[in-house]
Amino acid sequence: MKKKGKTLQQYIKSKKKSEEFQVAYEEVKMHLKIAHLIEDLRIKSGMTQAQLAKKAGVSQPMIARLERGDQDRVPTLSTINKVLNL
């Protein structure tokens, strides 16, 4: 009989006992929440990434990274503020 593996939720629950994992997990969640918020607001306003970038004074690739939740190149709070306060 094959041993059944853990579900993703079970794995995350077991790893959350580690403070290091919990901090990293919460950081990822925050980036993804910001990403969804920016994308949703942009789409609701009927703008392309390029239009939003121009209006916010940032590059289009920066908007793409924000919407992707890219953690390799984390934007500054100032950049996030520019995009969200239009």
C-alpha cells in the first residue's frame, strides 16, 4: 500500500511552527496581496500597465513586477505609494 503524502495545507501548517518559515510565509502573502490589489485597481480603472506606469511615474516593467508579486526585486514603499495613490 502506498503512503499518502501531505496536502499543501498540512505541509504549511506543519512548517508554520518554525518562526523563520512563518515570517517568510507572511512576507509572501503580503507581496501577493499588494500584487492583487494593484492589478485589480488597474483593471477596474481600465488602464494598461503602460498607462498606469506613466501616470505613477514608474516604468511598465515595475508595474509588471508589482502585479506579479516579484520578491527578487522588492519595490520601495515610496514606489508602491506612487502607484496606489493616483
